[in-house]
Amino acid sequence: MNASPERKKRAASTTRRGYVNRNGQVVIRNTGLPGNEQGQSVYQMACSICGHVYGANGSDIHLRRCPMHDRGAPGLKYEQGIFGAGVRRLT
Ligand SMILES: [Zn+2]
């Protein structure tokens, strides 16, 4: 029997790929870029409702709302978009 490898139990692993929060926002990947809060990195998120793709701090994932249709905060900018250049808009 092994000791539990996961000593830290967070509420949920909200930063894993495929996580969907209560607002229907899906984690796509960690961009590896620093977020705008200390110690956070930017995660690429997608809205499962309207398809909008944007960046968010890891700590915000669980409460993120879609900036496009759900009046969430504007997405964070990140440069390495796999979906092309359209991710930089700030509305
Ligand atoms: Zn949306």
C-alpha cells in the first residue's frame, strides 16, 4: 500500500485540461505564460456555449464567465495562440 501521493487536496483540479466550471467555461491548456496575478499562469479557456476562446489566470478558472456572452471580465492576452491572432481582443 502506498501512502497517498496527493497530500494537498484542493477543491478540484480546476487547471486540468477539460475541466468545465459552473459557467460552462472549459480549460484548454496552460499557455505557460505568466498571468496578471502573482504566481499565476495564463490558461487558455473556451466557452462551451458560444465558442469564445480567451486567457484566464489559473486561480480564476473556477469562477470565470465568458467575456463574450456572459459579461465576464475581459480575457487575458497571450501570444502563443493555437487558434490564431484573434485572441487579443479586449472586449
Ligand atoms: Zn460565451
